Amino acid sequence: MHDLAAYAGLFMAALLAATLVPAQSESVLTALLLAGRQEPALLVAVASAGNVLGSIINWLLGLAVERFRDRKWFPASPDQLERAQAHYQRFGYWSLLLAWVPIIGDPLTLVAGIMREPLWRFLLLVSIGKVGRYIAIAAGLGFLF
């Protein structure tokens, strides 16, 4: 049961970290790796799945949120939204490889939804970056390869 709680906690930390909610999944993964009670490859897989799912939530929000852009409560001004869309258009879908980067990655996945990025391409590029980050953390700590 202890293992299930560890995996569930890691999954939730990774999912929240990928949304616009401030959270830290790397430290949870690192702590679990260093504790040595779970399989490192499974920890990487669980963190990756949670983080990618969190990005899909952002993408879905992006699909829905643009219709509210003219409301007073909308969290971004029209200028901010237009700048974000212009940056996305300038750098294109390849910028989704940077979805793992703190601060810029989460809004990037939201803008991808607003820009109607196809889900298959979104998933492919976001997954490459996010899985790669967790593999790098585990490998850097000496737990993979």
C-alpha cells in the first residue's frame, strides 16, 4: 500500500505541476528515487503520465477558453493573448518541445489549445520533452542506464 501511495502522490504532483497550479514534481521524483523503495523506470513512467495528462488539461482549457476572451474576468488581456498567439505562430508547434520548461511551458500548452494544435502532434511533442526531462533527472541521479 505504501508503494501505491507513493506512485499516486507522484502522479498528482506531476499532473498539478503541468497545469497552471504551482507545484513541483521534480523534487517528489528525486525524493522517491533517493528513497530507493520504488522501481526507477516506473517512477519515471508515472511522473511522465501525470505531467502529460496535466498538459492535456491545459490544451483542453485552451480549446474552450478563447470564447471568453472578451469577458472582464478573463485572466489575460486581449494584448497578452494576442502576443502569446503571435509567439506561438512565430515559433510554431516545435516550441511544444519546451513544454517541460518552468514558467513558459504551462502557458505554452494552453496557447496550443487556443491555436487548435492537433492533439496527435501536441501529444507527440509534449511527451518527448516531458518524458525526456524525467529520464534526465533519473539518469543524472544514477538510477537509469
